[in-house]
Amino acid sequence: MLLNPEVLTLLILDFVFAFFGIIAFILSVKIFLKWDLSSTSESQYRLEKQAFLASTIIKYIFLIKVPLFLFFVFTLDKIADVLVGAMCGAGVVDASGYGIYLLLLKILNIYIFAFWLTLHFNDMKKEQQPYTRLKFGVFIPIFFLFMAELIVEYFMFSDIDIHQMVDCCGTLYSNSSASYISVLFKINTVFLVGLFYGTYIAMFLSYLYKKRYIFSVLNVLFLFISIVSLIMFFGTYIYELPTHHCPFCFLQKDYNYVGYLIYVLLFVGTFNGIVCMFLDRFKTSLYFNSLYVVLVSSYVVVYYLKNGVLL
Amino acid sequence: MLFQLMLYLIHTMEIKMRDKINLYLIEYAINAILRDKYKNFFILSIFTMLTFLLSSVFFITNSIKYELDLTLDSLPQIIVQKTKAGRVYDIDADIVDDILNISGVNNAVARVWGYYYFENIGVNFTLVGVEEFEKQYKNSLEKIVQKTTLEDANRSIMLVGRGVKDMMSKSYYDKYFNFIKPDGSLKKVFIGGVFDADTQLESNDMIVMSKDTLRDIFDMDASKATDIVVEVSNPKEIPTVALKIKQKYPDVRVITNDDLRVSYENIFDYKSGVFLALFIISLFTFFMIVYDKASGLSGEQKKEIGILKAIGWRVDDVLKEKFYESFIISFFSYLLGVSFAFVFVYILQAPWLRDIFVGYSDLKPVFELPFVLDIETLLLVFFLSVPIYISATIIPSWRVATLEADEVIR
Amino acid sequence: MIQLKDITKRYEINKNNTITALKDINLEIKEGELIVLKGASGSGKSTILSLIAGLSKPTSGEVVIDAKHISKLPDNFASIFRRDNIGFIFQKYNLIPNLSVEENILLPLIPLNLDTKVAELKLQKVMDKFEIIHKKNNIVKNLSGGEQQRVAIARANVNDPKIILADEPTANLDKKLSISFIEILKQMKSSNKTIIVATHDPLFFGLDFVDREIEISRGNII
């Protein structure tokens, strides 16, 4: 399994990231401990220069990470072809105990890196550079999360046994499965959909009333509710099958890769929404979130128009 | 309201774009690259060479996989073989009847075939036995059987593939061929004709004859067969049927077409994986070269950066410019490397390189590498080249950007 | 207005070797003044210029320009300040030889990412003023000494800075070019720019349009 070219590529880049990440980490520790902008000593000047290196490394890692994540999803799909029983990425994720953690870690890290960069850009805009110490201090735990992702990625891929059959999303995402997913099925669908649209309207209202913190919190809620409602309700309209709940299958060619659009819209929207706690990104967030709502709703509407009934 | 929102967003995106992309800077970067012609040309060539090799390997393996997939599609869904002590033995032909009784099974045929080693030239022929009135398990065979009679009152006739005909002619066997039986005696079989089957990879070394002739050549009992192929009406049922056969006959090995596909894919991935491992080493070396070249700045270049900083360029501006330089060089090499690979593999048909993957033998079928364009492969090569090059330039660029400008003034 | 308050600048060559370039310097320059900093090489006048430009930071003391504490600004902001407010004329011009006149003058504007029309306008204005516009597409290394001089001056002025700093501008020039430089200096003075020239060229001494002559020797003002 490890000798699959796609997996090897991911691991090679992980290695490069780890190398530079460690450099950034060491610098972050130094800066966090000794930074003093008012000092005119040689060591402070050196530290200022090193701050540039650290932030450049972090920018680089983030810049590559985002398209690499898409590539990662692609790779999961490709491995699904070789794994007996897997029909889409869901099967691969489930093939190893590490799978779901890796996926969550990756998404989490992208959010976190994006936050860090936002913090960085705002820091550099001010003459006092007020957040420098904070941002490098914050990078320290981020680094550990980041290394965790790399290590888990290595373990997950070496764990996959091509000779072992895996469950397809059909069994994973069904009422009868014994996993955490089955809990979701207990939730009433009408309630869920209502919650989804309700949260969206609440976000809109909080924007009109300029309530920053409420807006941010609602975005966090919206992210989770969207994913759950996507699996439970909207996904079935994309597949036009009431039992197909897989959140991965619509990333495939058969559905025009719409999955990528859906997730990108959702992530960009909610990320900007959460960032509204410090910055004015209301409009961006609303724009992307609205597009997301329109997109998933359109599948339901189109289905209804075509067939006259709902699933 | 939504419309206003859209307009606003397009406007902000436009501003953000201009914030992020500085055309003047890009132009300066291109100019800077051209001003240092020799060094940059050297790096460009090596890098293009690396991406070229890598892309070629992937293009070739993709094409072979594709061709193989086509071949495998025409292979039987389930093959049943008898094994004893881990080796394959002749199977009882009447197991076919039992299998036909399993629900979901469309057809089951006992196959009689084998490899014949032609010592003179050192090649293996694949001998396939057919029964004229039996439904063939492969359409291509069906066509062949309809063409000629394979058994005459007096003599045995066979049909041969192109490659076989050529091999036999080389040994002056033009109208017939003498097979050497296990007991040393000869079996003369007349060449009735030459066929071209559907796919090139498999038919080149094939000989079609009647089952009786074949049994004769290999000294196989009339009640035995080489293996049994099973056709299942619903492809999704294949694993279930395979399981049932296995349960009924514990000493048989049941291979499904999926198993075959997976094992072939793994062989290919293994081979390209090995290649990739070698590539890593060269990439590492290249990393060192790039780092070295990028760090070694001439006094002239240091001065130039010093001037820029003195006239108001920030460290971030210099970093950005250096980034543009490395991105342009690496991306350009990537495009060149992929394009060259494209020409090399699909137009020139990859001389020398394809032998590593196709296998080298005299009966190597002459086939054309089909054109397979895979976005994933392009992305794969991209991620293996561009980000690594850029990472090699991070530290040198930073060193340059943080030079003390006041030394320039002296 | 430019103020240097209790400026000391030390350079660390290595662990044991430190050079004191400036010691407890106090200097005040009013807006619109034309100052000549006199002194031999190594006296510290170039250091003063680089401190005013924010190119280096003092070991102790402060540089304040128009109430802005330049010496305390982080690199990004110091560079922005320099870009917007200071025009530097170097000893050897320091033009990029294989670029054209226009490209050289454009250099300070590149990071600004201006609208094409705005940039064009600025370029035009300054090339006109220093009479180099007719050669705007010529490659700099093919120009005469005098023309290169004008390109260097044009580049320093393209952003219309308030302060012009010139470091030994005539050190490599013959008398004729030196005199033409002094003429151009007069021109710039009349546009109310604050100009500081660091030089040991006697041609600059005793000129009538110079407001003050300050002498530096071994890191101290005399």
C-alpha cells in the first residue's frame, strides 16, 4: 500500500513540511520567549529577521496544504478502486481506525492555519505589531497538531490492508450500522432541515443587527448542522436515492464533482464567519454560506419539479 | 439584495486580486531570471529533465493499465482451479455441472489450455483448446471457431496468432508444426490460418486448436480440464458465487476478475513506486543543488537587493519577488517536462523506457500505447516537483531579503 | 523636521571587535533646509544618512522625522516610510545596468502596485523634469555619465519625497558633471525639499544656497 505513487507523494511532501515545520517551531519558541519590539539590541534585530522566516514557512505550508487536501481526497477515491468493497473514499477512510481522525485533523488544521495567517496579516498591518508574541506562542500548539496530522497520515496509509474487505458507504451510513453515524439517524429529518434553514436565517439577522459574536457562534453551529443535514437529507437528493447518505460519493465524477464545490463553499463561508469575531468579513461569509444553501436546496427543488414528490 | 451582494463581492475580489498579484513585480521577476541566464538555464534543464522522466513513467504505466483493463474485461468473471500442495493441477471437468446448478450462474465451461515451450527460440506459446459446438467463453474465440474446421478426418489443424506464425516461420515450420509430447513423440499439427484477435496484448502468442489435439499434446486425461470458467448473470453476485464454489470444493482456488485486476494494479504500482523511490533520491540531490545555487549570491546580486531595499522595498516585497522567480522557473519546467513526456510517450511511443514496464521478450506484442490523459497524474507530477523546488528556495530567499542594506551604500 | 537624539551607533564585526560609528550625536534639521555633511571617509556621515532613511537602527537614541519615531518602526513600516518620504542618491548611482531608463526609475514604485495610468504619470513627470525622457527606452549601461546621473536623480524623485539624501554624489565624477549636479541640487531646493548631502568634495563648501554645513569627524559633530 505504501508504494502507491499518490500515497508516496503525500508522504514526501509531509516530510518536507515536517522539516520546515520544525524550523518554524524552534523559531516560534525563541520569539515567544524573547520578543521585545522596543529593544534595540542585536539579538532583537536578529529575532525580527527570523520572524520573517517563520511566517514565510507557515505561509508556504498553508499555500500547499489547501490544494494538497483536494489531492488527498482524490487519492482516497483512487485507493477505493483497489480496495475490495470500497466504492468511494468513505470505504478507504473506514479501512483504518485512523481514517476518520486523519480527515478531521486535516480539515481542522486548514482552518487553524487560515486563522493563524489572518492573525499574521493583521499583526503586520499595525506599527506596534501587537500580536507577534501571541501568534508565535499560538503556533506552538498548532505545530503539535500539525505533526500529529503527519504522523497519523503515515500510520493510516501503512495500516491499510488491500487484502481485507471494507465496508462501503452503503453499510456505513445506514440506520443499521453500529457506528457513530447511526446516532444521527435518530434525529427527525424535518427537525433537522428546519434547524438548518433556521440557523441560516438567524445568521442573516445577526448580520443585520451587527452582532459579531453571535454571528461567529452561529457559523460554528451552521458548519456542523450543514454537514449533518447534508448526510441525512440533502445528499439523498443529489443521489436521488433515499438510502444513499454517503458524504463522499458526490465528490466523484458521476456527480460532476459537485462535492468539491459544496465543501469549498461551506468551509470558506463558515471560516470567514468565525473570523468575524475579530474582522469584518460578514459579507464574504454570507455570500459563500448563501451560495451553499442555494446549491443544496436546488437539488431538492429540482427533484421535486421533476418528480412531483419528495423522497 | 442578492444581486447587490454579488456585485459587491466581484468588486472586492477584483481588489483582492490586485492586492495579491502584482504584475510589475512579476515582470521584474521575469527580467531578473533572464538577467541571470546561465545559472537559471542550468536549473531549468535539470528540473525539466526530472519532471520529464517522472511524467513519462506515469504516462506509460497509465496507458498500460488502461490497455490491461481492457484485456481483463474480456477475461472470465470467475476462474476455478484445482490446487494440490499449493500448485495448480488438472481439474475434474464434471464439476462444471455442479457449478451450473448454483443460482446466479449463467454459464460454466471447462477450459483446456496450456503453455508450450518452444525450445529452439526459447518462447512460450499459449495453446487454447476449443470444442466446435460448445459455446465459447470469449467472443473472439467464437469468431475464430466459425472460421475454420479444426479437425479433419486425417489431420489436426490449428490457428495461430501473428507472433506465433513469425516464430514458427523462423524455424522453417511453414505449413505445420511438430509438437513434442511429454513422452518424447511428435504430434504434427497443420497451420490452418492466422488470426488477429481483439486485443493485441494477449493474442500474439496464442494458438487455437481442438480440445482433443491439445489433450493429446499435453497428455491430458479426457475427463480433466485445465480450469473452469464461470459466467455470472449479475456481476454484483460474483463474490457470493465464488464463495459458494469454494465452500463446495475445498481444494479449489477461485479467482475472480476483480482479484486479477487488483493484483495487476498492484504490480504496476509497485513498479512505479520503486521508480518513485529512486526519484526521491534524485530530488534530494536536486534540492541540494538548488539550495546551493540560490544561496551563492554574487556581490552584484547582493548589491541589487541592497539598492531595492534602500529605495523602499520591504522584506516582504523582496520575498514575494523571489517567490515569483522560483514559481515561474519551477512551473515552467513542469510544463516543459510534461509536454516533452507527452511527445515522447504518445508520439514517439517511448522507446527504451517502456521495456521496463512491458517486459522484455521476443514475443513482445507490438501494441500502441493508448492515449490516456489523467488529471490526477498531472497533479501528481506537479506536487512532486513545484512545491519541492520552492521549498528549496525558502531559506536562501529569506537570507537575501534580510540583508543589511546599509552596506550597499558604502 | 528631522531630529537625531543622542544617537550612538556601534557595529559588531565579531565578538571582540566593535566599531563605534557615531557617538552621542544630536542633530536637528528643519524642513526645506539644504545641509552639507562634511567629513572624511569613515567619519560617520554615511551612517547618519542610513539612520535617517531608516535603513539601519541606532544602538541607542532615537530618530524622529515629522513626529514619527523612525528608529522604532519595524522593517515593514520603516520601508514604507522610506519609500514615501525619502529619495536616495547613491555614490555610484547604483542603477541596474541592464534595465532601461524607464525601468530603473520605476523600481521604487513596483511594490506599490499602482494603476498603470498613475504610474505612467509619475514617470513622465520626473523624466521630464530631469530631462531624460528622450532616452527612456535606452539601456542604462549605454548612457553617458551625465545621463546616468540624471536617471539616478530621477529615480530618487519619482515618488515625490520630502527628503532627499545624497551620499558622496560626486565622488566618481569629473568637475563638469559635479557642477551640473550642483545645479540640479539648486533646482530641487527650490521645490522646498529637505536635502542632505554627505560629501568631502570641496566644490560643495561655501555655496550660497546651502543653509548649513555640519562637520563630522570620527563619529562626532564638530
